[in-house]
Amino acid sequence: MRQVFIIMGKEWRDGMRNRWVLATTALLAALALTLAFLGSAPTGAVKTGALAVTIVSLSSLTIFLIPLIALLLSYDAIVGEIDRGTMALLLSYPVARWQVVFGKFFGHLAILGFATVIGYGFAGLALQLAGSDNSGAWSAFMFMIGTSALLGGVFVAIGYFISTLVRDRGTAGGIAIGVWLFFVLLYDMALLGGLVVDQGRNVTPQMLNVLLLLNPADVYRLLNLTTSNDVSGFAGVAGLGAGAGLGSWTLMGALAAWMVAPLVASVALFARRQV
Amino acid sequence: MKHEFVNRDTVVLRAVSRTYGRQLAVDAVDLNLRAGECIGLVGHNGAGKSTMIKMMLGLIRPTRGSVQVFGEDPSAGAAAKARRELGYLPENVALHPSLTGAETLAFYARLKGQPAAGNEALLERVGIAAAADRRVGTYSKGMRQRLGLAQALLGNPRALLLDEPTTGLDPALRQSFYEIIGELRRDGATILLSSHALAELEGQVDRVVVMNRGRKVADGGIPELRSLAAIPPRIRFRADGVEIDKFAGWTTMLDGRLERACAEDEVAAILRELPKSARQIEILRPTLDELYAQFQKGAE
């Protein structure tokens, strides 16, 4: 465990040094603030808090941005160190390979978690100070921050899987972008297209539930847009109705599984890898 | 007696082979490294030197044969203890550019479970104490190499595996590098130095292991290698006013000097028989480069 912490600490320090922490936090804070103040302007007379609206727009943004940041942070983590030669030196120390993967993972997770909590939290705080009444939406907002960090963890883990799978950094980068496009854009487009064509003849609600669980970005969407009444009123189509069949514990479990499975797979792959 | 001798072996390779796909990188190599010994591992690029070192570190598993470091299999999960006693300097050492020299050393010291208290002295010892608070990314090649050596020395390892440690070092640095190596050897550490030039190792190592295309083609001290290579010494002299006919077996060179090849144990006798008028007497032994070339040729 000690070794995991040492490697995690080094990853964090690296993140501070090459400005990853600063840049990510600033980016998330800027976008969240923009959405909070511009996006909530139309609420005006509607009887709902600005924060609830912000959750809808911010979680839609998170689905695009957090996976991308997470993959950019992680795709290089293993293959890059092998390439540069720092991995051979690291593994000549009394460190097990799983400790290297976990240490780096927790380091990157800490960077993303920090950026999300500080960046989004800042925006939420600003809204509160601006004087809107959000009493009911705060717990949903905290929940969104937590699940955003979790979504980041999922894609960091997927990035590690890619990083242990391929032989060179360029390939890993290409696959990472492909994975991002697939989960964030193509999957939903194909799913919606399929549903339109099918007209409800073959695809049962159970099947749709399973299909939604197969994409971590959709799991995140369902978690944030349907589990809170205050918010689901605004989510509209994104709610998709199907989410009703999936409890938030199932969804959380699915997200956790999406994080653990790629991580375990990358530990197994890395154990057999030539350095 | 024998048992005691076995105990002093720090690294033992038994019939170790390693293939990459269909290519044989290391072919049935037996090797013992003992405590207090400095060994040169010499071979051309791709002769299997780095692969052997990586097998000793447990980074690569041998395809056949066994590797033992301090009596343990270095690639086994329980090898953490053995790794604590090893120091490794990779070829073209790569370090994290965003950390400072002191931070780099502190990171590796923590991994090895060493107190950070000795780090400053270590940086002093390799001569980069003044640059300790600068980022490694700003270091020159020689400074990175010294920092690499410093991390290899963490925790006074019982065995040091150094992969081409002196490439890119200027002669003064090389000198101080060998001084450090000498101190460690006196303390009883095993030191393995790989190099692609035999000449560079002269006077620095107790024993040389010559590799060619994955096979061990020679193993011994440099004088032993000389006799193994069987390149005879040659004696030359200028003898003005001496009847050349008296020297049967000698050939006349273009400049008028006489030359003959002989066995090593004949040298003294031949020198004694030279006439008093002999001048410019030279004994020519093969240079280390010639010796090395001979081994590479012989292996083919």
C-alpha cells in the first residue's frame, strides 16, 4: 500500500508541475460559471432554482468533456513510460506491477476529482452568492460533482486499459480518441437511430436498459437527469423514460463496474507485458 | 569450501536463453557474478547485453534456464527483498523531467524504503549537489547520467547492474565514475558494467564476459583473454651491423627492422639472446580492440 501512495504522490506532483491540475480546474470552472450564469438566464419567472438548470446543462457538458480529459490524462500513462524508459527503472525497484497501475490510477483520479470538485463547486457557490434560491438542488449538485469524478475514473481506467494493450503511444492516442467518439457520440446516435427504425417492435424496455448500461456515459446521464425530481423536469427527452426501470443503486453499480473492470484488465495485461 | 564459494555468488545464470519471436537474443548463457567483483559485459549492439541485465532484474523472464539473484528468482513476486539490494542504471537513463534532482532521488529512496537523509550526500558524491533543485528536464546528458548513478547507489546495493554507464560522459567524469565504482567494489559489492568497447574497460574490471549474437564467447581476465585469443606477441628490433643471416625465423621489415612472432613464455628468452647492438626493441601485444575483433571473428 505504501508503494501505491508513493507513486500516487508522484503522479499528483507531476500533474501540478505540468499544469494539468491547474488547466483542468480552470477549464471546468470557466465552463461551469458560463453555463451557470448564461444558461440559467432563461429560467426567469419559472418556479425553479438556477442550480437545477445548471445541473442539466453542466452534466450534458460533463459527458463530453470529462471523458476526453480523462482519456488524454491516461492513455499515455503506461505505454508512454515504457517508451521513454522510465518504466524499466521503476520496475527495477521493489514495486509490484499492480502497485504501479493502482498508484498512477489514484494519482490521476485525484487530479480529476480535485478539478471537478473545485471547478464545479466554485460555480455552484457563485450561483448561491448571486442570490438565487437553490435549497432543493444542492444535494443533486453535490451528487453530480461526485458522479462526474466517478465518470472521470471510468475513463481513466479505460485509458489505462488502452495504454497497457498497445505497443506505441501514437496508437494509444488514436484508440483513445476513437473510444471517446464511440461512447460520447456514436453510441447514442446509433441507439436513437435504431429505436426510431425499430418503432418499438423488437426492442423491449429491458433491452434498452441493458443497452444504456453498456455505455458509461449513458449511465452517468441517467444518474443525473432522472434520479432527482427537481432536475428531471428539465431533462426532457434525455430522460428517455427507460431510466425509470433502473434504480440509482443499479446505475452506481454499473458505473463502478465500468471503472473496476478495465482497471483489473490493465493490471492483468501489464503483468505479462515486456518492459 | 565449495559451499562457502557458492554463497558468495550474488547473481547466477544457468543455461539461460531468451527468444523474441523467432529471434534468439540470449543463447544458453551460464554466468556467475561474485561479491566484490567488477565484471565487464562486452558485445556489439544487439549481442544480448541489455536482455541479460533485464533478466537479472526480473523485468524479462528467461525462455529457458534459470536466473538467481541473492538466491531468489528476481521475476517472482517475492523478489522485493532482492530488488532492495540491487542498483540499476539503464542504458540512456530516462528520468521524469518535471521533478528536480532532489525530488527524483527522494522518490526513488522512498520506493526503496531508504531514509531521505543520505540523499544530499549522495548528490554530493556524484557531483550534482549544486543542481539538486533544478528540474531534471534542464540537465545535460552527463548530469542525468550522474543522477542516474546516484539513484542506483541508493541504499548501498550489494549488486550494481550498469548498462553502458559511461557513454556520453566526458573523460573527467568517467574518471570520477570509476573511482566511485572502485570504492563500491572494495566494500564488497558486485558490479556489472556493460560496454560495447573492450578497450574502455581496461584496468577497471576484474573479469570480462564477451558476448556475440546472444552467446557467451569468452569469460576471464584480460590477460587470460589474451592467451585464449592466441594472437602471439611479436618482437621487433633494429640491429645495425649484424649479420641478418644469423637470425633465422626473423623477417625483415620494410624499414630494415627484424620481427618475429613467438609464444608468450618465449619472450624473455628471445630478448636475452638479442645482440648488444639491438635498438628500438618493441614487444607488440594485440590491443584490446584487436583482441575483441578476434573473439567476434572466432565466434562466427
